Amino acid sequence: GAGVSQSPRYKVAKRGQDVALRCDPISGHVSLFWYQQALGQGPEFLTYFQNEAQLDKSGLPSDRFFAERPEGSVSTLKIQRTQQEDSAVYLCASSLAPATGELFFGEGSRLTVL
Amino acid sequence: GENVEQHPSTLSVQEGDSAVIKCTYSDSASNYFPWYKQELGKRPQLIIDIRSNVGEKKDQRIAVTLNKTAKHFSLHITETQPEDSAVYFCAASISNYQLIWGAGTKLIIKP
């Protein structure tokens, strides 16, 4: 496809369940970001990949959060033992170059933890 | 830590009037300042950006101004139209890849 694709668009999980969120970036884009967006707030940085290398995971809230991009394209954000405070929209974005420039966002995965 | 403050949180203007959204940043090393528009339920999209080597940039009805001394930048939309209604986010770079984001401004265009 032409844009960044995320799945699932909506996920409802019971507290304690594990979830996996997928991001398919624009082909050829080097950089991939995961952000968490709470209602009425701006995106909060979670982690950054340059190709398959995870260069920065300083924004991951706890060790329950794990992200990977094994072949430098598709990325998965995994949340283990979900908690209610994990409820948010998880946005993936990709960009062509490593340096700051236009980010192309997916439509997000809305996670609700009951 | 670094932060970006964005004001106002909600802005309501009459169709055809101008809208101005302001952001201040704390990291004096910031050198890239994008603005994104997010319509309800949709993905954020870049509308304009500016780098620290210029003070102003314009694209049709949209302009951004940057005051590095004051660590302040603003988005200006002239001749507002109903399709301008959205949430607008400013951001500032804090490294060569990472941005820190404002909390957003909900812009309402009244007919």
C-alpha cells in the first residue's frame, strides 16, 4: 500500500492479557517510530528503529513493553500483562531518512484494557 | 526535562478570520519545528515545518514563524475554512531523530 498500515485498528483486552500491535511502514523508509497518544494529548515517544536496529527505547514505560523490527520493515509492539493505564492509541510512524523530517503516520491502534 | 508548551488548547474562530497557535520549547539545541494536523479519528499529517536557520516559512494560507531567542514558534492560518477544523500539534526536535510534542490545539471554525 501507499501509506503506513497498522493493525488491529481496535483492540479490547482484559487486564493481564498480552497484546501485539503491528506496523507496516512505507517501503524503503529507514526510520520507524512508535508513539503512545492518550486522549486529548500529543504523541509520546516510545521507541525508534533505524532499519532493524532499535536505537532508542527510552520511552517504553516499563519492561512489559517490547518492540522489534527484525527485517527492517514490519514492526511489532508487544505489551505483556496489560494494565488499565496502557489504554491509549498507539501510533506508528515512518520516515525516509534517519534525520528529522516528515513523519508518515499510520491510523493507530486503539487499545482498551478492561 | 525538555518540554513543549502549546496554547491555546481550544481556539474558535469565525470562518474567514485568521487563527494563531503558539508554542514554546525549552531545549535551546532544538533546530527542527514541524506542525501536524490531526482530523477526528485520522492520522496526524505534516502541514508545514521550519528549521532554525530561517525565521519564517509560508505555504499558501499557512505560515510558521520562529523566534530562536525567545524559543517560541507560531502557526498562522489565514482565511480559515471549515476544513481547517482539526487538532493541531507542534513539535520540536531534541535529537537528530526525536521530537517532543505539544499537547495540541483544537481549532473550531464557526460558519
